[in-house]
Amino acid sequence: MAEAVTPPRIRPHLGRDEWLMGGGLLVLALYLAVTLLIPLVIMLAKSLEDRQGVFVGLSNFAQYFSNPARSGAVGNSLWVSALATLIVIALAFGYAYALTRSCIPFQGLFRLVAMAPLLAPSLLSAIALIYLFGNQGIFKGWLFGESIYGPIGIVIGSVFWTFPHALIILITALSSADARLYEASESLGATRWRTFITVTLPGARYGLISATFVVFTLVITDFGVPKVIGGQFNMLATDIYKQVVGQQNFQMGAVVSLILLLPAVLAFFVERWAQTRQSSAVSSRAVHYQPKPRPGRDWALLGLVSVVAMLILGILGMAAFASLAKLWPYNLSLTLSHYDFSNADGGSWTSYGNSIRLALYTAFFGSLIVFAGAYLVEKSRVAQPLRTATHLLALIPMAVPGMVLGLAYIFFFNAPGNPLNFLYGSMTILVLATIAHFYTVSHLTALTALKQLDPEFESVSASLKTPFYRTFWRVTTPMCLPAILDIGIYFFINAMTTVSAVVFLYSPDTTLASVAVLNMDDAGDTAPAAAMAMLIVLTAGVVRLLHTGLSHWLHRHTQAWRR
Amino acid sequence: MKLSKLAQALWCAAAVAGFTTVVQAKTELLVYTAVEADELAGFKQAIEADYPDLDIKWVRDSTGIITAKLLAEKANPQADVVWGLAATSLKFLADQGYFQPYAPKGVEQLDPKYMDSAKPPVWVGQRAWIASLCFNTVEAEKLKLPKPTTWQDLTKPEFKGHVVMPNPNSSGTGFLDVSAWLQMWGEEKGWKFMDGLHQNIAQYTHSGSKPCKMAAAGEIPVGISFAYRGAQEKTKGAPIDVIAPSEGVGWDLEAFAITKGTKNLGAAKQLADWSVTRKANELYNQGYAVVAMPGVAKPVPNFPAGIANLMIKNNFEWAAQHREAILAEWAKRYDSKSEPKK
């Protein structure tokens, strides 16, 4: 830390660079304010109003907590999320460790498989889980008479879909290490365990903490899994659904949303604390760590990775089967007829095209905004309060249920006097909402990548009188290209699969495939819904493969410094 | 020669086409609806055949989402017409002054119990959406369950853990059932029935069609749902019986209303006029057994026979007034038991 915090302060170009960076930060803060903060404040302020819009202070909160059914949801949400987080982090850390620090074969394949849950709309995994463990399920007996509808289903479903989120952050955290530290540790005679505890873990600490909070918040705010498979197990997120969609009680919905924001605020402070103890893993003098084969470790890790990969493929395979079986569970002969959407939703191919457009725009503009933003937050040395504020803003979206964001956008963008009203009902508003909705994980990925670069790069270029944007463009961006691509693909895939925010914002000209999946399932067309969802999975999968090819190429051409 | 003649003809046709599009600029009508997507294409075609100037643009989603969207847009409404949405939702929005009262031409031919009592009416019903049981005969045989014919049957001990119903706090269909039981039997007996039913419920779902889907897939043998969904599942081949319990069944209407302040009032009125015609009612009848115009309805395949006679005398006013209190009481009694029972 010492060398990182006090770079030489003699900077001839200080004035211009700082103005530019400050200006950039201001633009970013304004952008986040318009697409996130102001809509949310308008929405959450409703928690202090009654249904007629009259200010009533905290009485909604009092009413909420006086109902035992409601307050029980708080405890349920907490323990289920904590349990799921524990499982995900343990598995994802082992998996990421295997992919970055061991010599197991088929690393590329395992990486692809692990990302597969990202490709699927959450409904797909829920359908698969019911077919696997439901009352007619193939492996029903494995639950020892317990029901899949309830906490068990929620935990399994949540672990499945949040696993890749944790993995992305942990792979980024583990993929750069300074080989000199390991050599030093070895030559000092430390055991492997001790090296793990004193070198590996501290190096990945920032990633671990981020991943923990990301997963915890994702689980606690997700309503998709508990809605489909949670039975009547009460959680905060399903409570929002009941209030907003069941009863159109936005005021109570706002109350629950505010309660859900607490973990994000907590995450912010813990992360700040962790950051003060974080040192850059890759100093400008670092030598990239290269794992050597070690049979015992490699076999054990291969076992772990294979089991996890098999589970993921099993769930996806079941979903694929669901889209092909004629009439579950009474007629299991296979058919492709569910892929003919002409008798389900007429516009679904148009919707599919719209979804692809949305995904492309979101990926392009999203990664641009997020990476530039993260750079300014991490590397600029000006306007400290503005940086802190921007960073806090970037962490909020993760804790905001999509439904709340969607409604907040209606209230803000559709207000009669709003000059941005022309965006309402357009593709642009869907892009803005989707970028805002998935901002946090992208921001954290970018930050994790940026934190691994020694600030000396900036100091050196400053002393060489190079303006910061040139360093940004010629050093930082190429070094972080894999992370930028990861962010792009993350946006793309989420834009393909997301429902909760955009369901309130699409117009007749911008209907989406993911919404069609939900509606088909709602209409009782489970198999066509699974089929459409598989189509989304396949599309996202193809894009994912292209991305892997591109990453490989980039790695060879820009990441020589890691070798 | 021939070629040039053809070109000339094409040219003329293009000019005429261009001319007519200029003259009859179509009016785009933004219509919010909760009608199933597969029916919408047919409705659009039929409407535009009778009113060629109209260009219907649907925004379709589930009842809860559409109602929430409408309410959130209250400050600056986007929809021109709300069409095929639950009357309960329309009433809720109407009470906030969302709609423009209008008596469509020929509305007097409809059964007055299917529309708003004000003159002119704020909303007009199209067809009824009726509660029913979906009963899986294959699973019932495995479990030796008798076929239920009344609501009270469902409280018998042999049905323990074999019944699903929608949570009224998340689903309009769930509320429709609770409201019907309370209206039929009064507060005391109604709640007592639900206490008994609760003992047998395997799970409360968040959507009204889910219980019937679960029954159709054999997850749970008995689903409390609605007749349209049951008939659809049965037609698709699911081994279920669709049953209307003999004490009486709750119902709601799919109805329409014109948004106050719409820029396309004339076009909106055309759609309203079309929606009460005999032709419209015949189309409504393709999926639903009970429609607003008397004498039109023909039996719909797989609908419970005689279901129209079992529809309770539904007091929408009473249901709307007591909704919040009923939901709170329901949540207090049944929602706090969070663990699903086996």
C-alpha cells in the first residue's frame, strides 16, 4: 500500500489532467443521477406517503413491521441468502482457483460450462428444478421427503444462477499474481498451506469480499426464483411482488425496497474498509505467476470442477428436455413442435430481434460507460467526494429489485414536465434501464481489474508528461481488455434474459423475447416457454463462444505481460 | 412492349396506393390489455376489418403488471384504451378518475350486470372469467382421491396436502375466490371454510393460472384456478377434469374503458362501439363460455356444463371497498405460516 498511496506529487500537467478527469467524473455522476438516483428517490419517497399521495411519515414502516407475516420475511430472506452465499462462494472460489492456479486439463471448457447459468433466464432453471425434484420429479427421493417448494428450492436455484457472477469476480481476482511472492514464500520454507493463507488469500481478498456481497445482494433481491419455486416461503423480494403486482400498492413496495437497500449500504462500507487494506497485486515490476503441475492438487480440483460442471449441465439438460418433451409428465416422447412459436405468441420472432438489438446496444454502451467510469473512480486523484459518491451510486443498482427500477423509470421519465419524456416507450429507455440495472457487477469487475494495475503506471506517465488519456488508451485499456470484454458479454447476456425492469417499459414496437418467455409460461405454455428460453440460451451461448475466441486472441496479443 | 405496360400498371398501382395512404392516414390506437397473446391477432384483424382507419397497437401483459403500469403512468397516461382487463382493476383505476365515461352504440343490448352502473358507464364488460377446479384424474387415482364436487369437499382430511390455490395477495384470481366465499357465506362461515381449506393447502402460488398448470402436470392433484385455463389445458391433452363447485363460483369480467384525455377520442370510441357488437361477442365466445351479450354464447369445449348458472351474485362495489381489509386479514391468518406443509 505504501508505494501505492503516495505517488510522487510533482506533476507538470496537473492542471489539465485534473480538469479533464474532474469533468469526466461530473458527467458520469450526472449520468448516474439521471438514470438511477433521481428515479429511485422519486419511487422510494412513496414509502412516506399513503395511497392518496399524502405524507404520512414512517407509519407505513410501522404497519409493515406490525404484521408478523411481513416481518418474518426479513429473517427468512437473511438466512436463505446467507446460506446460498456461503455455498456459492466456497464452490466458486474452488472453481476459480482450479481455473487460474492449477494445471487441470480442459480449462477453457470448464470456464464455458460455469458461465452457462448466466445464459438462461431464471425461469428456465426453475422449470428444470421442478422437473428434477418436484412431486413428479426424477430425483424426488433425493430430498428425503422434503419439498423442493420452499427454502431448499430457493437455495439450489439461487446457487445455480449466482454462481457465474461470483466466478467472474473471483477469476479476475485470482488471475493476476506476482510470482515473486510465491518464490519468496517458497525460499523462506513456508508450507503450501501457509503460502495459500499468507499470499493467495490476501491477494484475492478484495475479490472475495466483493463476490460475497454481490451474491448476497443478488439472492436477497431476486424474486424470480422464490416466485416460481419458493412455495409460500415468505421473502422480502416476493413481498415486493405481492405489493406492487398483486395489489398495486407502490407505497408498501417502496417500504420493502428501502429495507432491501440496507445490504448494499453495508456492502459499500465493508468494501471501503477492505480497500484500505488492499495492495495492488501487480506492481509494474511484477513477474506473472505461472502454476506448475502438481498431481495431488490438480486431481482434487479436477474432481471438484467436474462435479460442479456436471450439476450445471444436468440442470440445463433437464431444461432442454422440458422444451422437447411432448406433454410432461404423461407423454415423454420428443418433439420439436414447441419451437414453432407461430401458435403461441405471434410477435415472438420480432421480439427475438428486439432482444438482440437491446443486447448489442447495452453491451456496447454499457461497457464503454462502466469502464471509463471505473477508471475515473479508481485512478483519478481529484475531487475525492465526487469519486466516493459516484462509487456509492454504482453500487446501488445491485440492491434494487428490477421491478422497482422499472416503476421508478415510469414515474421519472413519464412525468408530464420531464424534458426526457420523449425517451419513454423507446429502445433507448430499455438500454438505459438495463445498463443501470446491471451496473454494479460490471463496475466491480472493472474495478477489480484496475486495482491490479500499479498506480505507478500513472505516476510514470505523468512524469513523462504524457496526458492521462493517452496512458488510459495505450496502457490501461489494452491491459484490461479481457475484463472489458467480460463486462460487454455480461451486459449482452443479461439484456437477453432480463425481465423484471423492462417488463414495465417495453412498447408495442420494442417487445422482448425474455418477456415472451414469462408470458408463455404464464399462459400455461410451459414447453414453448422452455423452448424460447433455450433459444435465448443458444444465442447467448454462440455469442459467448465468439467472445471466448476473441478473448483468446486478445490474450495472445495484449496480455503477454501476464506470462 | 409488354414490359412497359406492366411497368405502367405497377406505376399506377403504386401511385394509387401512395395516394390512398395519404388520404386515409390510419389512427394508431395504443391499447393496454391482459388478453392472451394468441387471441390478440384475431381481435386486431376483426377490428381493423370493420374500422379500416384504426391501427391497433397492443401492449399486453399479465393483469397485475398492466394495472401497475397504468397506475404508475397516472400523471401522464399513455394508453388510449384499456381493453380486456379485469373489471376489478378497471374499477380501482376508475375510482382515481382515470377514465372517460362513454356509452358505446348498442351498449343497451348487453346484460346490465356486466357493466358499470353509472350512466354513461365508465367501464363495460366483455366476458366473464370464472373460478373452477382443475382435478388431475390420473394422480387422483394413484392417491385414491374422490372427485370433489363442492368447495366443502376440499376441506376433507383426504385432501390434505393435495390442493393448491393462488395467494390472493399476489393474484386477482385468488382474491376472486376469497371474495366469492365471503359473499356467499358471510364473514364467519367464509373464514371458517378458509381455515379448514388452509389445513389441506400444499402451497399458495403467485399466479392464478399456476394451480391449474400444476394440476395438469400432476404436481398437485387439485388446483383452484379458472375455467378458461382449465379448458385450455384439457384441450392440450392434460388428464384433468374442470369442475365448477356446486355452491357457486366467483368471477370477474374482462372489460374495457377509455382513458380520460386521450388524443384519439374518436378512434377510441370506434373501438368501444365495435367491442359491444354481436360480432365481437361471438369472438369473445371462442375462448370464454359467458359473454356480455345475452343469447350469443355457445358452449365452449371442456368448460364445466352449466357454469353460467353457478356464477354468484357478484358485488364489485363491496369487493373493492373491503379488498384491503380482507387481504390483511388473510395474510395474518395464513401467510405467516411460512413453511410449506407436507
